[in-house]
Amino acid sequence: MTETTEPIKRRSFLGVAVASLLALAGGFVALLAGGFLYPVRKKKGKPIFVCQLSQVPKGSTRTILDPAKRKVILIHTKEGELLALSTTCTHLGCTVFYRPEKRRFDCPCHQGVFDGKGNPISGPPKRPLERYPVQIRNGLVFVQFD
Ligand code: FES
């Protein structure tokens, strides 16, 4: 038996290289399209214990930190509603301050104002402050941050 060794011709090598690159590009496009058509659902995290209910009595507030160490304010209204709101302004990210006497948040950067539930009421912010679900179990307060 004789084995023939034929040198690879430049033209055929380029053809294979171009075809390989096109196949890679096609695979990449298919991957992007697949991610668009079938997005991966983000798994919700578990509620995190933040404090005892007795530490935030009706009519008071308490500042807590989310897992990324951003400030979140717990507001226990006189009516008994418990809210957890981000203190990051939805305009450009400054820290808002809660003013309990007016039941509103003020943003010092561009005079944005949010009501006591975090809804924008004046100034540049158009979106409400991020609000996190709160659960109370056996006198303990849990917040679901994601
Ligand atoms: S960053 Fe809050 S109003 Fe602009």
C-alpha cells in the first residue's frame, strides 16, 4: 500500500477556515436567539431575616442593609403596614432621606420627592423606589430582596 501525501492547497485551507468561522458565527447567533426566545428565569431568593417586629414598632422606621450593603428603610406605618423601600433614588442613584413627619422621601440631588410608599410625586424621578416584599413570621421580619 502506498500512502499519498498531498500538500494542503492554500485555496482549500482558506475555504475550510472561512466555513469554520461562518459555522462559529452561526452558532453564536443561534445562542443569542435561543436566549431571547427562551430566557432563563431568575430564581427568586429566599426572604432574609432582618429584625424582630418589636424592633420596628408602629409609627417607626429602621434602616437595614440589603445583601449588597445598600440601605433599605423599613417603615411600619401607624396603620400597621410594613414596607421595605430602597433608599436609592430612581433618577440618578443618590440616597433619598425619609421624612416621617411628612411621610415622604426627599432626594437632595435634584429635589426629587417620593411619597411614603415610594411613588414619585415631584421632581425628575419617574419610577417608584424599589420595594421589597416583607413577611412577618412568629414576630420576626423577613425581606425578600430579589
Ligand atoms: S438623583 Fe434623585 S432626583 Fe436626581
